[in-house]
Amino acid sequence: MVKVKVPATTANLGPGFDTMGMALNMYNTVEMDFHHSLDITISGVGMNDIDTDETNIVYQAAKMVFDKAGQECKGLRMHLHNEIPVARGLGSSAAAVVGGVVAANNLLGSPLNEQQLAELVTEIEGHPDNVLPALIGGIVIAGWGKEHLLYHKIKPGAQLQAIVAIPEFFLATKKAREVLPTQVSFQDALFNVNRASLVVSSLLTENYELLSEVMEDRLHQPYRSDLIPGMNALIERTKQVGAIGVVLSGAGPTMLALTIDNSDAVAATMQQVFTEYGIRCTVRRLVPIM
Ligand code: HSE
């Protein structure tokens, strides 16, 4: 039997759409063993919303590792314990994919190396920004090269805290991607290249004064704001009480605030603004992990 623990992730970090993500200290756990048939049990959040048949994402991801390794998969016994809320922008689907792939790889004696695992999970998920930090931790910048997935991991600064306001409603990533344009202006592309580059430099140098001015985006957040009531007000007011950067977490609806101090005021303001807009939410204080 193998057991793997996969962290939640927050993708995009504002301007790094489909490119950057950060692992957070909230986890799903996958226990997996060989079995003559498929036997899946689930505990934790969203346990009644998750399939326990062959359509289960963890199982499907695991099966792809068996296929790649040329091993027959007669069935599996799995217990999934979930802390990451489903369809809220905290990487629950990435955690399922990574959990399935890593557990199956461990069970088979590691036929795939890290690069192969990174490429497989990105192919399954469609983009690397959640799956890569879920796989290797830290803050990861990733994208496809001509032949391979290119990625680089940054160690998060020790002072950095991540406060997330998780609304009660679900927002499917598919729906949050359907509102995105197929083309953007040259000015908006330039704006995001500039901001994303400065986000990376400020994270590398732990220059949080700079970071506080550059977590801005023009490629996805403006188009998604109608799907998250109060999003713009929450960004503005949470910045006013001292958050370094406030952005949509992944495809939403969760909002992420990065802080060093003032975390009480930041957490209270996030809760307050969502409440004013009639959105019930849970605020959690997390930290980025390596
Ligand atoms: N980069 C993705 C998005 C993350 O914003 O749609 C969610 O899968």
C-alpha cells in the first residue's frame, strides 16, 4: 500500500495566467493498493460529490501511469481523504490527478521520473499552473517548450502568508474559461508580460514592496469578475488594509490575499466584503509550502 499527500494550489497569481502557481498547506491524501477490482472509499470535504466508479479522476490518472508503464491494471483499492474544497479555485482537480499519478507510480516502483510525471499531469489537466506545484511544491513557473515541459521552482519567502476566502458556491473551471476572449489587445498582452515578470523578480528577491504593486492582470480577471460578486471591491478594500496582493485564486471563485503582516485585518475584510455582496464564505489562513 502507498500513501501520498498532495497540497492545494493557487494558480495564476494574478498576471501569470496558466503559467504560475503556488502550493499551500491544505492537503488531499490518496492511499492506494493493488486489488482485483475497483474499490474506492472517500472521506472529508465533498465526499458525496465525488464519483467512486471508473470515472473517478484519481483512478483515471492512476490508470494512465499503468498504461505508460505497460502494466495491466485489474483494479485498485483506494481511500481518498480530501481537505481541498471542490471547484473553488484551490486545485482540487489538480490534486486528484497528481494524487492518482504519484500513488500509481510509487505502487509500480517509480517507472516514471519527475519530468515524465510533470508532463503527464500537465497533459491530463491541460495546463501546468496547478498540477506542477501540486507535484513538486513551492511556487512554480511552467510552460511547454518545443518537446518538453519547461519549469522552474521558486522557494516561497518564509514570511509570506496566504489568506483565502472560499465562497460557498461552486464555479467550474470550464465555465470560468468560457468567458475569456479569444484575442486580447497588444497593450493588454504587454501589460501582463510586464506584471508577470515583475511578480517573478519580486518573489525571487522577496521584495514585497514591489510585489504589492505588480499583482495585476488584464488577461482573465476582468472577464471573470461578473462571475464572482464583490471581486473588485474585495481586491480594492483588502489592499487598503495592508494585503500585498489580492487576486482571483485559479479560475475562482476563491480570492487569495498574500500578506506578511496585517493578516487579521485582511481576513476580516475579505469576509466582510463577501458578506456585503451576499456571499457566504470561509476564510482560511494558509502558508505557501516547499
Ligand atoms: N489557469 C487556470 C485558469 C487555473 O485560470 O483557468 C484553473 O485551472
